[in-house]
Amino acid sequence: MSRPSTALRASDHQNDGRPHLLLACTGSVATIKIPLIIQALSKHDISMRLILSSSASQFLQGQSAEQPSISSLLEIPNLEAVYTDEDEWSQPWTRGADILHIELRRWADIMIIAPLSANSMAKMVAGMADSLVMSVVRAWDTTAILDARRPNLPSTLRTSTGKKPLLVAPAMNTAMWAHPVTHKQAAVL
């Protein structure tokens, strides 16, 4: 997969007038539904960016029509970029340089993690930040203080407390979902 052609700077997109959806996928077989989800969402006037965990990437290697290559996803309208863990530190960092997980958080009006695997659910609940997806989650503005609401966007893109929504769609096999640890983790989320 080719890397995004330019570094993301959220401020460059501040006044584009389009809602910004950050879609993230973690390692569940349900990742194969992502092309359909993105195609359905592309019918709306929104800007989308996609983060794939390393395990989610394994489901989109061009194995079949249902599992296209990651690069082919960029042919879907309104999908601006696809990121993987390697993009986080693709260049040596210098003081003052942008950090991808922070820029993605600033850019996004809403984040949806679909599918959220059992493993990533556990990491999320534990506050781990060992991947690009988990770093964005850990840095998410849970206070409504860090990321000002962008102008001219529907109020539905914020919760009643003014916070940017972070939605999850857990996807795992029945045994994992029925496990008591999963119930505890889901309650935390």
C-alpha cells in the first residue's frame, strides 16, 4: 500500500464545510465489510479517513472481490486516506513536528471503530496506546476542551455535553462475546 502523499495537518481542513469521519478497523473478520460501509457512506457529503490496525490489514490484501486490496479502497469517493501503524512514525520526529495520531484526532468530528475486536476492546479499556488506532483513542478529547467545534457543522456531530462522539461496533465470535470479561469491558465502554 502506498503511504498518504502528504502529512495530515488538521488545521488545513478546518473550514472545508464537510463533516470528518475517522473510521478505524481492528482485527476481526468483520473487516471484510469495510469496503461496503465506506461505499455506503461515500454517498454523503463527508470526508473520510481510515485507520487499519496491522491485524485488520490482513483481511484486505486482495484475496477476493469481497476482500479488495487496501490501495483499491482509495478509489471510493470521499475516502481521503488510509493509514496503518507504519504511518505514525514514517519520518524521524523533530520537536514541533506534527504527530499523526494527534492530527487525526484534531481532524475528526466523529470516530467509529468498526469492527472493534476483543483484543482491541481490552486494550481500549486498559488505556493502551500501542498502535495508531489505540493512540488516537487514548488521545481522544474526552473533555470537549481540546478540540473546538468546527464552524458550520451540524450540532448532531457533538454529544449533548459538547464532546466529539467515539462509537464502537464490537465484532467477535460468540464465545468471545459471551465471555464474562467481555461483559465487564463493554460496560466500561
